[in-house]
Amino acid sequence: MAAGTTPSRIAPAAPSKSAGMVLIPGGTFRMGNHRGDGYPADGEHHVHDVGLAPFWIDATAVTNARFAAFVEATGHITDAERFGWSFVFGGILPDSYAGARRPVDAPWWRQVFGAAWRTPEGPHSDLTGRSDHPVVHVSWTDAMAFCAWSGTRLPTEAEWECAARGGRADQRFPWGDELNPGGKHRMNVWQGAFPGRNSGADGFKGTAPVTAYELNDYGLSNMTGNVWEWCADWFAAGAYQGSRLLNPTGPTRGISRVMRGGSYLCHRSYCNRYRVDARSSNTPDSSTGNCGFRCARSA
């Protein structure tokens, strides 16, 4: 489709009868941020039309229960387990972690030894009551290993955004432009003054179950908020400007991999990235307590 033309609305997706996936039909959608309310350094403001072949994508992020089955079957050891530590948000830790090492540019994080997918807040924690929450402390490398085991792959960045939009063009969130339509919370993000006070008004102060909140028009859950989700692509700020218009796969090389969707720590005062068009990234071996993934496969 030529630049400047109006993309066709992709038809509603049909639910898969297996594997908890939803079929996103092929078509053209408008990718990028036309409003200018994001971060120029992320390169999200170049709006362009992208054509995609049909693909399947998980209706939810991969849960702790699904990841446990993978580990049981393969003996996989995550990067966080190999390194012996991962980053945990300080606001959900006991006071005893107040002196833990923290990044200079993000002092709300703590380096917690023993934090991993089974022990999300460190050795004092476990997954009791969280089997249906998204697995966290998984790196891009860990997500790729899960995909290899399950016969799937990570979605491309373009596929992820198309799925998140649910067929809605030029909208801020999967359901529209309003954060809380009718006063109703539609995703799990920070409520209050970051990073000191989280009221939990949306129902959760940490991760939420993967089926919390209403589905988007494609039948997908929590495409924004809750946890960041790894995508297949290398990240580059200029990737939008250089994207192929048909089934783009991103740069051929890079340092960091794309993450999409924002998390329960996002707030407009410092991280206005809980939007369908927002972008972020991290190195492939990095893990945190607010990043997970969902799988895709070609139709």
C-alpha cells in the first residue's frame, strides 16, 4: 500500500481450537505513533503502513504454570538462575533489601540474589497463588528456548503491535484512547505517585493473572500493562523509518531486543509506554520482575 493511503481494517480474529492461540488474519495496518505523546528517542513516531501475512499469537502471556511445564520437560536453567540474581522492584521487597545494589538511573530497582522465575522477589518468595500470573525474570534467550520447545516463535514487533491494536487504527490503547473508559480499569499499571505510592486501585500492586481485565477485539488479554513482552526483533531507534512494508522483521543486528506493552510499573510521570505504539528494549540476557513474553507462529 502506498504511503498516505488509508489502510484496511483487519477483520476480527478467529479463536484457535488448540494451544490457546488466536488467529490474526492477514492485512494492512497503520504502525507507529501519530500523536507525538511518546519518546522521540524510541523512534515510534514514524507512522507507516505495514502488511502482514496471517499469524497465530497466544491469547495471554506465558504463565508460571506453562513455564514450569517447560522446565520440567527440558531442565532449562534461566539466565537469572545462571547469574544468581535479577532485578526486583524495591517497593515490593522487605525493608531488609533497602541497601541492595541499585542502578543509578533507575534506583527503584534492587539487585536481588536468588530472584528468578520460581522466586520472583527473592529466596523468601515463591509462586503460591500465582500459577496463572505471567512468568517473569525470563530473558529473551529464555523465551526463545521456550518457543523452540513449544514449536512456536516470538512475535515480530509489527505482529505484536497489530495484535495489540485489535483492528483499531490510531488508538492509544487496545480498547481506544481513554485510559479508564467509564471509570473502569482496563489494565494493570501504576496507580498513584511513582515510585513511592501505589494505591493498587486497578486491583494489583504486582503482576496480575494473565486473564485479568477485558479482552481486546481480537480476544487477546493484557496486551498493555502487567508485564513487558519480548519480541523477536533487534531494537533500533530508526527501525520504523527503515522497515520493510511487508512482514517486517526489524534490523539484522543490534545490541538489545524489542520489548512491548509496558508493565505494572508504568506511569505517565516517568514511563508513558503502556500504549500499543510504545517501544522499549533490553539486552537478550537481561531479566527483571516485570518482563515476560507470549508466543506466535505463522499460519
